[in-house]
Amino acid sequence: MSTVTSAAVDRLPAVGLDELVGTAALLTRVDRKYLLPAEDLEVLLSSTGPGTRVLEIDGRRRFDYRSVYFDTPELHSYHATARRRRHRFKVRTRSYLDAGLHVLEVKTRGPRGLTVKQRLPHAGDGTALDDADRDRLGPLLASLGLQVDAAALGPVLTTRYHRTTLLLPTGSSRLTVDTGLVWSLAGTGRAGATTGRAVIETKSGCGTSEVDRLLWSLGRRPSAISKYGTGLAALRPDLPANRWQSVLRRHLVPTLLTESEPT
């Protein structure tokens, strides 16, 4: 995050994790993603209005995240998202690297386009699924009407980024700011990084948040970006990617790296 944006974040009052989760856990929610040039973040963060607070844990306001996405050999999760199928899903581990915490998550689409996220215990380091994970995933996926063999799921893509989370004045909406996004393709050493762009995501339980309206007033519109789908499309040009071509061409244009997976 730029020095200017860090200054804007530093000016905000803090909110603790327990209050944030208790007020706006938002496991079922409306998500909208936006891609902003890093220099526009100051305008956004300075315009969110009084009462906006920033998540702070042990004096930190920016946190390192890692997600590992799991898919079948046929990439059922990717293709369902790329083709906008109603029964699409993502299986991933989410690692909060600063805290050394790892969780297993399943994301699906609910009624009226809502994002539904379910969390499961995970005893590993977030880089692989073990038998206990698969035993939990199998019944859950089946209960969601998904014909996916949990035993076939393997790591496909890793994302790493820095996240800052804001609790908006209404107390029922959140805003996340992700910078330094890096993708790594499992087993290949092929990676891609975005430069000069931040992924902004609004998360609201009731449709449209105040930040959505603010962004619209500034001429910004939601972008069709999926960290998994867009990243895999960037690193696997052989895959169908019409849904994300505009984003890749106009906004991200990832810098492809040839070294081994970043740390």
C-alpha cells in the first residue's frame, strides 16, 4: 500500500476483530469488486465518511493473506465460474499469515446472487488437504447439490496479497483493500503479479453499501474479477476466459514471472 494510503488508514479509528466479526461477519452477503489505481485509494479512503473504522490487531492494520484454491483435474470449479453456472463453487484454504491461522472454506452462490461462505476446521498449514478435510468436504458439497468428488480435489492456484479491512459507518458493511496481489500456478513455478492496482471489495448483507454509492459517484463500476478465475486465466491462456478478458486487458495486465513461487 502506498505511503499516502497508509497515512489515510492511520487517521481512522480502530475496531477490534471480535467487534468486527460480531457486527459484520457477513458469511452470507452481496459482494462487489472494483479495480482501482493505487493513487485513487487516498480519495476513496478519505471519502468514506465519519464513523468508518479500520481493523487493528496487535497494532497492525495491514495483514498478509494467502489462499490456496483446490479443484478437480478437469477444473470443474474454474469452468463453472467461467461459464457462470448457477451451481458454481470454490474450495480454498485461507491463511492469515501474521497470526499463523489456517481455515478451510467453501464458497457458493445463494439466492439472488448472494455469496455464501462456509468455514470448516483445518489442522494443516493451508497448503494441502488431508483426509479429515476431505471427510468434511464430501458431505458438505453433497448437501449443496454439488457432484464433486472431494478425493479428487488438489491444489491449483495460490494467491498472496496484503489486506486492510474497514468497518463502514452503518456497522453492517465492510470494505477490504487488497494490494500486492501475486498468483502462483501449482507445480509449475509460473507466477504473475499485478502492479499499481488495488482490488477493492464491498461486502454487505443488504445489497448496496455506502461505499458502492461513493464509487459509482466517482465513475467506478464493479469489475468481473475472481482471484481464482482471473489468476488462472492469466497463467493458463489455454483455458476459456472470455469472462475475464476485459479485466485482464484493461486493468490487470499481469506481469508474468518466470522464477519459482514467490514467498
